[in-house]
Amino acid sequence: MKSMKKKRILQSIGLGAAFLVLGVLFIFPLYWTVITSFKTSSQVFVEKPVLILDTLYLDNYIEIFQKSHVMTFFKNSLLIAGGTTLLSLILASMAGFGLCRYGFKGKKTLQNSILIIRMIPALVYTIPYYIIYNKLHLLDTLAGLIMSYISFALPMAIWLAISFFLDIPSEIYESAEIDGCSEFKMYTRIALPLVKAGLAVIAILVFVGAWNEFGLALVLQSSDAKKTLPIGIASMVQTHKDTPSGSLAAAGVLAMIPAVILSMATQKYIVKGTMAGAVKG
Amino acid sequence: MKKRKQMKKFLAAAFCGILLAGSLSGCKVAVSDEAKSESAENTQTAKGEGEEEQSQAIVKYGTELTNLNLDGTLHGQYEGQTLTVPVMSGDFEKAVSAVAPIFEELSGAKVVIESIPGEQYTDKVQLDLNNTHKYDVVLSPIAILHSFAIAGKVEPLEELIQTYAGESYDIDDFLPGLFQTYGYYDGKLVAIPYKPDVMLLFYRKDLFEDEAVKAAYQEKYGEELKVPETNEEMVQVAEFFTKSQNPDSPVDYGYCAMMLKGSTRLLFFNRGGDDIDENLKPNMNNGEGIKAMNLILDLQKSAPKEWVQMGWDEANQFFANGNAAMMEQWPGLWLTCQAEGSAVKDKVGVAVAPGNTPTLGGWGASIASESQNKELAWKFIEFMTSKDGELLKIENTMDPCRASTYEIPQVQDSSELYEALMESFNYAKTLADVDVPYISSKLCDVMETYIQQAMEGSITPEEAVSGMEKEFTTEIENLELE
């Protein structure tokens, strides 16, 4: 009995230590970015790295707010990621609901073709998008970028939505039908509230994907007024001149904020949503 | 049960909070003196500019800029026209953005500046030249501009200059070597030099002038310690300043350079190696090429082991931290050496790279062949590269390309680099990027791979240059250039 208890304690200590190491591995780069953003330029590149700061210098934040268009980039990223998330959620939930609820010829093929689109690397679409958008005068517009992001986000979002809608027992729809509920109301009043947790998972995945996207935004956007934060941050990296690492870190901290807030706010749903996906047979 | 869970959550959050607060605790929040002085400088500049505006005259480096309207050829006649100029973010963006409002006021045109991150700059410009044709002026590294020229993406400039340039626009005033190498390709003038670049030798002036160090050198080699001018002198001085070869050395290493893949060929060129001749034939498998490879291997003994992992930032910081006696680098290293916190501030001297074959870099300005505003595009290039325009760009690290600019005493005094820079331009012939259209970066990669293999010791210097020659021949033949 005693040895069992001892074993359990040892196991807990081992597990705790493993989590601690993992935690440090994940948290240290974030911590490093945050403290670098509060260092002066002469504190950044030193042979003995400074891990704890006596004074938090605001130079880098003043620099990025005063001398760059970081707030414009931030606003654009927020609009683009928010718009992409909202529209993707609407479209994916409708598609997911339809594909679960109705049987029709070619349904499997349609579902699989959505998956195939997802498998093609996004970079392959970049030049065609550029040429098409040029003809449609959609280059350097927020709407154009949102449209392209939606097309990338939808396959994954639809597949996730399908898996969440499949968890809803068909009896619920049948009772609603008997009560005279229309299909649209069934979608809005019955199905959507039941997959709320799943939608939160989709929202955060789509948002983070759009928030961090670089390649397409680089090609499709050109003026400072329409650029996103990742492009703005990449612009800080210099060639043949020292990169302002402190300002880069400050912009990085700024870029983390929305994703962190969104993750914290939807944490409850994410756990539920991922669990829902996991138990589906 | 629920309460217990909530308590656990609270404790976890509190723990994280305490950790973060602990690490940042006792921290004062402040703005550093560096930032304060910069802000004061900016205010002064702004005030100065305001004063200049009031008196309707711009004075730079003691020279009144009286010909900004390019002999009266800019008089608001381009009202309603828009010029789009792509620029690399950073100093290029600052330099062009600083002159654009003056040009707008004089010409009446609107200048749209599109900044592009450095790493993706060429790709994006190329994409536009091939598809959207939005850009009017093309600012680009020289070898890239030459590729654009042979593909017909940029416009020959002679006719535009003859037709539209102001009468005092003097192309003979550009540094001759620079103008020929940058401007002409395939017999046509396709670019005007905008930013010159050449590899320089940065050395620790304090060590080279230290009497005790000089005496030790005299004793060891029987000759006076001086800034090396030849490759052999450099190898010897580097050896002297390397602790593993001379335990009394005041620094750890005699030599340092950025040797991350992508930069190694620069050292090969600095040591006298070449890439191609004027007929686009490989020109490295010869005595000079083998000697250059051997010199690199000699210098490797006096350089830090990790130098093959050193890119721009790492190598510069290594030198600025006072770890090496000499370093070959582009002029931008100067700013790192003189920055606050640098261990070598005011202790660094600059000279021509030993051997007198420094690598030539640099950027030029061209006009997109599909531009709808070629006349306006030329006027903008003329404005930026005129004698007055040169004085406007210097403070944004765009060094002068005109001989007359270097002759202005205040310009000479403004940077300790200029003397060495001017002299280096007389010697520099080999461009940093292999100047073969379409496959420039591929051929650069070929050189990098062989040089790095020789440095690892997996092939001999002879095998390295012979391998480069073979691959160059195949690649260039496959191009089927006329």
C-alpha cells in the first residue's frame, strides 16, 4: 500500500516536471519577446542575455506608434481577420448543416472535393489570385483579401462544422419538424445553439489563420493603408542594416494580443468543442 | 467540488501572475536617454526644416539647393499625373519619402510610394513588371536591373535623357566606374546609379595605434604593424590578433566576416576571385580563383569557428562587441559600431579591403518599360540623382554617386567612410550578385555551395573553382542567350 502511494507520488512529480519543462519551452519565447520589447537597443544584443529587467523602457513602443503605421496595420488585420471569421462561420455552418441534414446525389463527392481543395498548398493560388484580382480591380483592397482568406478557410471550417452537426441526434430535428419549425429556423434556433462550442473552435482557427497569414497579403496588398500586421512586421527586418529587434518584439507583442484575448475568451468552448470532435464515432 | 475547481483556477492564474510580476517586479517604467536625445534631434530637424521652408531655400551640407526645379523643367506641368514607386522598407523608403513631397510640389504630380519588405522586394517588383504594370520607377540592385533590362522590362534611358533632362544634368559627374558598371548593360544605358555600395575593411583603430601592440608585432614579425593593404598582410595581421595563434592578443580573433551561406562569395571576390568575364564565360577556375580560395582558408584560421552561421546582425554584433580586430563588411556596419552600447564606439577605422578588389554592390534607378508616365518617371529619377538630389538623400544613408558631391567639404566631413568609399569605387569591378540575366541567384548559390564545401574541407580549392566553372558553363549554355 505504502509503495503504491510512493509510486503515485513519484509519478506525479515526474509528470509535474515534464509539464514544467514543456511549459518553459512554450512560455520562454513569449517571455523573451515581451522583455525584449522593453529593452533599449543597446540591451538587446549583448553577450550575456538580460533575463530580468530593472527598468521597462518604452522606447520601442514609442518608436512603433510614432514612426510606423503599426496602428493602421493592426486595424486592417483586425478587420480582415474579423471579417474572414464572421463570413466563414456563416458559410461553413450553413454548408455543414446542409451537408449533414440533406441527402442528395453527389454529396460524398462534394464533401471530398472540399477536402481536396484544402490539400493544395495555398501558395499555388497566389499568382492566379494576383492576376484575377488585377482584372477585377480587387488588388490592394480589404474586401479582396477577405474573399481570398475565406476561400482558404472554408474547406477546413466546413469539415469541422460537418463533424459538429453530425453530433446532433436526428430526433431533435424530427420533433422540431412535427412542431412546425421551418428549415431555416431549425438551422438558427436549434442546430446553431447546439454547436456553439464547435463554432468557437472554428472561429479561433480561422481568426488565427487570417491574423497570421503573410504570403497572400504580401502579394495582394501594396499600399500602407491596406497592409496587414504581418507585412508591417516583416518590413521592420532590414537588409544591410541592423534590424531594430526591440521594435520588432514590441510589434510582435502587439500582434499577440487579439489572438490571446480570443483564446482566453473562448477557452471554455474550445475545450468543449475539441472534446465534441474527439468522441464522435 | 466546483468551488475547489474555481480555487485551483484562481491559484493557477495567481501563480502565473506572480511569476510575470516577479520577473518584471521592481521595474521602473521609463524612456531611455537614447530615445529622448533622438526625439530632441527630430524636433530640431523639424524646426530647421520649417525655417528653411520660410526662407524658400533648402540648404544641405553648406550648399544651397538652387536647382531643384531641374533648370526650370519642373514647373507644375504634371498636375493630375500619378507616379508609383516601389521601395524596399527601411532606409530606401525613408530616402524616397523624404524627397517625394518636394518633387510633388515642383512637378504638380502625385508620388505614390509602395514599401515592400526587403526579403520579398525583388519578387514583388518582378510580379508587377510581368503582370500589373503599375510601377513607373524601378529601384533595384544592379544585377537584378540588368536581368530586367535583358528581358525588356526596363526602358533604355538615352533618348529620355536627351529629350527631357534639364541642361545641367551631368552624367559625366557620376563616378566613372560606377556609372559604367551600374548603368550600362548590353550596350544600352538602362539605369542611373542611386545607392553605391562596396565592401570595406573595418579595423580596430585603437589596437593598430596601441604602442605596446605595435611593439609586440614588430618583435614577432620584424616589421611595423599597419592597416593591411595586401591579402598576405591581412592574413598575417589576422593571425597576430588571434588568441589561439598568439596568446598575448588583446582580442580573441583577428578577422571576422558574415559567412552565412549567401555571403561567402563576397569574401571570394574581395580576395581577387571573379565570377564571369565580359562575354558571360565563367572566370573563376584560374590562378586568381585558387589563390582567393586559399586565402579564405587562411583567414578561416583567424576567424571564429561559428562564422559560417553569422549573418548580417550576428557578425556585426560580434565585431561591435569588440571580439575581432578586423572585419570586412558593407558600409552599414559603421552604424552598428557607433551605436550606443557598442564596445568599439569611436575605436574603428575604415580602409579599402586588402588586395584592392572589393566587391561592388549598389542600387540603380530605372523606368519600367510598360510605364504610362515615362517622362514623369524620368523627371523623378533626374530629380533624385541630380546634384541637388544627391544632397537630399545622404542623410538617409544613401551615399553619393557623384564625384562633385564627394568634393563638398561638409559632405566629406559628414562621414568617416567617404574617403575609403571613394577610393574603393576606383578598384571595385565584380558585382556582389553574378551578373547573368535570369539565373543570377542560381549562380550565386552555386558559388556559395562550393566555397562552403571547401571551407568544410570536403573539397580542395582547386576542386571548388573547377566545380563552379562546370556548373556555370552548363547553366549559362542552357540559357541560350544570343
